[in-house]
Amino acid sequence: MDLHRAEQIINSDVFVNVHYHGIPVYIQKVNEDKAQIFPLDAMNQEQEVDLKGLNETGPIFI
């Protein structure tokens, strides 16, 4: 995922499905090439990951 799209998702009023290597995640913040995320099923497990590993998937839920 590129930085611009990740920023759009963070600032969106709608929920966008994002996965990190197949795991559904929430993006908290991003910088040049990294993102702070947490798995949706383990919200206390915040991680810093490469933006390249994030993929937008499926429909957008409102």
C-alpha cells in the first residue's frame, strides 16, 4: 500500500477492510514506509509494519 492511500484510509469516515499478510488490521498511523497497526481480533497487540505488507481488500463498510 502506498503512503497516500494509507493516510486516506486513516482519515476516512467509513471502515475500509485492510489486511496485513492476510490478517485483518486497523491502521493507527503511518510515516514514510511504516505503519502502526493492530489486528482486529487482538487490539492490544500494536505493531509497526512495512506499508508494503498492507492490502486493501473487499468492500468498504459504512
